[in-house]
Amino acid sequence: MAKYSLKINGKTQLIDVDPSTPILWVLRDHLNMPGTKFGCGMAMCGACTVHLDGTAVRSCSLPVSAVGKQAITTIEGLSANGTHPVQKAWLEHDVAQCGYCQAGQIMSAAALLKDNPNPSDEDIDNYMSGNICRCGTYLRIKEAIKAAAKK
């Protein structure tokens, strides 16, 4: 076990965990932050996406020992009350069906728009290709990203 001081959603969190523990399980099991979802456990589906210093990363394969002083933002920290443009666009375009992948989708879309505020269809397809939606709401996801880009 090792002690870590992590900056998560703007707050310092102190934890004592094995250095190989993935951030996903630190968030869910040790800090009671269930918004970040477990999907595949192999960084292939995107359900566990969080931001590490603003960059979208897969938390299921990121050990706590690799975080260092970098800031983590989860879906709970994207906005205090769901007013982030991507979150609003998700509701306006009725993106979610089962909703399981949506936190990861939203976190990836927010990172895309931070890096590229006016993405083309191809940009969106390329950036979001690592996020799997089992319900197949990809067209609504793309439309919501385009709408959020306009805000």
C-alpha cells in the first residue's frame, strides 16, 4: 500500500492503495464516485474515460502511481449542475438510451471540443471512434457534439 494525494475535480483526495490500482477503482471503490463506469477493463470501450490535465484517458488502465500531480476530472466534476455545453447538448439531442457509456462519451466529447472547438464530421468520427455505444446512438452523439461546438 502507498499513500497518494490526488487532485480530483478540484479537490485534494488522500488515499492509501496499492500503486497498481487503476484510477477507475480508486474513484469508484475508494472515493465513492460511481459516475465513471467499468466497461471492458482493457481501455478499449471508453466507458471509463476521465480527463487527466484536460486530456481524455481510460481510467481502467491508468494506475494511480502514474498520475503524479496531474489533475483528474470525472463526469461528476465536468460541471456542478449539468450545464457543460456537451451535457446540455446530450439532453437536447436525446442521446442516451441505456446510458451506460454516456459518461465516457461525454468526457471524450468535452476533451475533443477543448482541443478542437469546431470539429468536422471526420474529426468527430476519428476522435470518438474509441468510445463504444452498445445502443448505437452514434448519429445522435455526433449531432450533440456539433450542437455543443456552436455554444
